[in-house]
Amino acid sequence: MNQRLSLEARLLSSGECVRLDVSGTRIRSILPLSEPADSEELPWAAPGLFDLQVNGYAGIWFSSTDLTVDHVQQVLQHYARQGLTGCLPTLITNSAAAIEHGLSVLRQSRASSELCRLMIAGIHVEGPWISSADGPRGAHPLQHVRAASLAEYQSWQRASGGLVRLITVAPECPEVLSLIPLLTADGVRVAIGHTGASPAQIEEAVTRGASLGTHLGNGCAGMVPRHDNIFWPQLADDRLTVSVIADGWHVPTAMLNCIHRCKSPARIVLTSDVSGFGGCAAGRYTTPAVDVEVLEDGRIVVAGQRQFLAGSGATTLQCVQRYRQLTGLPLTQTWELASNQPRRLLGLPIAEISEGATASLTLFRTGRNENSGHLQPVAAVIQGHFVGCQ
């Protein structure tokens, strides 16, 4: 790619007004602006947002048996216009054929589209090796929940061309504990989620190599024992990072702050977990697994009630905004939770704004200063590829 860009922005890390010159995939130079016209009118520039759990958008699901390369390109264009520079498309519990179809289409998408190749850093498979119980299973279809299998994992990697980098499992699911060391030895990160596991089972999963708790506070029973539940062992174990959906609905403010204090920013990853209903108009939608409603306020719920959520409609940038508002963590630190924190967890190169670095950055506005509430995407620069958000 020989694209050249020249961007004027304020660095989130320092507040300095600079001109960023990009040549190809690299930041060629960063020069201070001697006379910025109006520094408050300049967008902020920060390391590119990265989300390790995204399920689709605007009526398109990565798990759909009808998924096409064109669908994947459409969804990633949506993500890029929201400031996202990298992600793990996520396939949820489904039949073996459906999962392999999705994996194959994602592999083909990277091969045929430059944007897909640049944005898709791997694939997250969430299920089917999860709890079969109502509550922990969430909206995942019961008929496709099954025991873990090395042969099935190997079929996933064949279909995806080795792109599976993260798998969410329930420790109590048959054969999961024995499989975790084999997955981690193959370079795959294992996450705990959609589970009703005992503290002993969770500890055993972490000891065997699980390194992430998937969307802690969700994918669990509605009522849990006060002591022996899935929360305390995940919060207490410093070996485990946790992801949270900080849209203001999935995790109550008090619980979000408890997670923030127990895990500290060093062991938290923000995810939107945006579903295929993200970006859809308010109304009722039917799927093979469950009927849902998209509410006027943006919540996505199981149809006919307002208590149980059926996915997320938030963007990654909105989750950054809400996490900062609800916890009081400064924006510079909150941003790391949705940019380089997930990259570190996955063993990917970090994104940085420095001369010679790969040009992966998000441009956004905050109103009149970085402490105002609303974050508005301006552009994503994805390994030198510019995508405007207007």
C-alpha cells in the first residue's frame, strides 16, 4: 500500500497538537504544529481501538449460515466508521456445519479484501462448549451445546486457515478441562464464559491455562449462591483478565466498579460484544434461537420482557465512554482497555503513535475538551488505510 496521509490532531497521550504524516503502513513523521488554528477543533488521536468480541452488525451475523464475503466487508466497514481498527469476529454456539461455514467465509474475506485482512486479527469462537443450563447459556441455542472435542477444534482451524485465536468455554462442559492445555499449547487463548462452574472448576481451568473471563457479569445464572458462585474466583485470581461490556446496561454501575477495583485496569478488557442487531431500528426481530426486541433506548432484550438482555447494540467507543463515566478512570487509561489491553492478551503487537510505528489509530472528538462526556468517531487509520466516519 503506497497511500500517503497527512493528519492534524491532538495526541491523547500528551495533548500536543501535531501533524502526522503516514506513508504506506507506517507513521513517517510526527511534527508539532507551530500555529494550530484552534487546538480545540482538532480531533484527538489515540492508538487504534481493538475489540475481541464482535458478532455482526445491521442485521448481519458472523454466525449466520447465509454469511458471505460481501456481508463481512459490510460489517467491517461499519466497524471502521465507528473508529475500530482491529477485531476478532465472533461465532457463537451453532451446528458444526454452521460454525465451519462462518470460519471459512471469514478466511475467504481476509484473502479477497484488504480491509478484512487488515482488521481481522483472528477469530473468537464463543461456544458451543458451554453450559447447557438456562441462564448461563444465555441466548445460545440449547440444541447445539455439546462436549468439547479436539477433532472439532482441528476442523475449526482447517476451515479458518488457523485464524481461531480465542475460544470461550464453560469449565464444567465435558472434556473442556482436559482440552485447555492442548489449546493453549497451540497458541489459542482460552476464556471462561457462559458458565455455572464451581469455584474449584474455575480454579482448575485457570491453572490449566485459561487466561480470560468472558463478559463477566453476563452469561450466568440469574440467581447465584452468595459464596460459591462464578464471580468471586474470577475476581480474586490475578492470573485471570476479564472482559466487560460497559454499555451501562449489561453490568450495573456498582458491579462494574467492583470489577474495576478488584481486577484493576491491568486485568480488564473492554468489549462491545455487539450483536447482529447492533445498528438496527427499534422493533421486534425473529431468529431461529430467540425472538428479540430492539428498544428505543438501544437495549436489545428477549422479546416480551425488559429484564433479560439478548445482546449488545453498543460500539466499542461508546463502551470506552461509559466505562470512563461510570468508574471515573481517566480517558487515557480507559482507552488502553479497548486498544492495547486486548492486543496484549492475544499476544499481538501493540499500537503506538510514534515515528516508524504501524499507523493504526483512532481519531475522535470529545466536545470542547477530553473530559467531556460524548466521544464521537472521526476516522480510523488501519495500518495506513484511512476510513472516515462521516
